[in-house]
Amino acid sequence: MQFVKTGFIVIALLDGLKQKHAEHVFSYVDSEGCTLNLDELISSQPKGTHVYVCGPKPMIDAVIDCCNKHRYRDEYIHWEQFASTVPEDGEAFTVVLAKSNQEIEVQSNQTILQAIETLNIDVECLCREGVCGTCETAILEGEADHLDHYLSDAEKASQKSMMICVSRAKGKKTSIRSLIYLFGRSIA
Ligand code: FES
């Protein structure tokens, strides 16, 4: 099993897997300078190997492309993408970027991430589907309508952070602050 994670590693999950299957679990964490060489991995497998991949769409696409490049048969490639539950049209609301005290209107057909990006603010985000956790952002005031697949139910209930690529505000106004110390990001 190859476990790839960018940003926050899911420590509990990975530790559990390693405890039970240490010799079969390999982890790659970008923030620790350890990245998976997909081409090397796929090309070095014995003939007849089945490949199973789940996660964000860009990663799934990369694995399938690599398998195709190395002539894996279609029936040997298995994948599952976490479906986004983002509603087509949510309610508009206001987000306050706490560090700069800047207010942003998030339109009904926009995510918080998209609204922030219109200001040319660079936000770290890998999947944009609420799966990878890289856009996790602290909630200082208000509550989120959590639509991601990353946070546990308990974490969602605690309303301490949210995935701004998919989740929305429950009320008309929510104040958020980048988890800049955790992720080294530079959003306002
Ligand atoms: S970018 Fe992956 S959870 Fe938001």
C-alpha cells in the first residue's frame, strides 16, 4: 500500500495501518520532502499486478495515465473517486478573513476558495473536492456547513476548522483564519 499525503498527514490512520501491516505500507508526505515516484512504482510491478487507487481526481488521473503508459490492461486498474457533495446553488454569505479583516462576499454559485482566489490570494489546495485536507482553515466565528470528506464527524461538530474548497457558512457571516502556522500558507 502506497499512502500519499500532501499537507497534514492523517497520523492515526497511517499509524494504525503501519502497526498492522508494517512491511506493506509506504508513506509519502510532501511536507517532509518525500514524494512518490509514480512512474518508477508502476513500471516496476510484476506482470498481472492489479492497481487500486482512491483519492482526489488529479491523483487518480495521474495513476491511470501512468498505468496506460505502461500498458496495464483496463481490467487491472481499479479506482474510486470521492464524490463531491457541493450543492449546485447554495446561499450567498460573507466571509471575514481575520488576519486582514477583509470581508468577502461568497456568491451562491461560488465556493469560499473561489471567492478568495478572485482577490489573487494564493491558497494551498490540492483536490478542490473536500478530500485532501490541504485547504483546512480555522473558524474563528460562526459555523460551517461541512461538505467535505476529510474531517471526522467529531471534528465537524467541533466547528474549529473547515475545508474552504467545498464547505459553506451556516449563517450569513463567518470569520475564518488561515492555519498559517500549520501549513505555511499565506492567505490573509
Ligand atoms: S483542496 Fe483538498 S480538501 Fe480542500
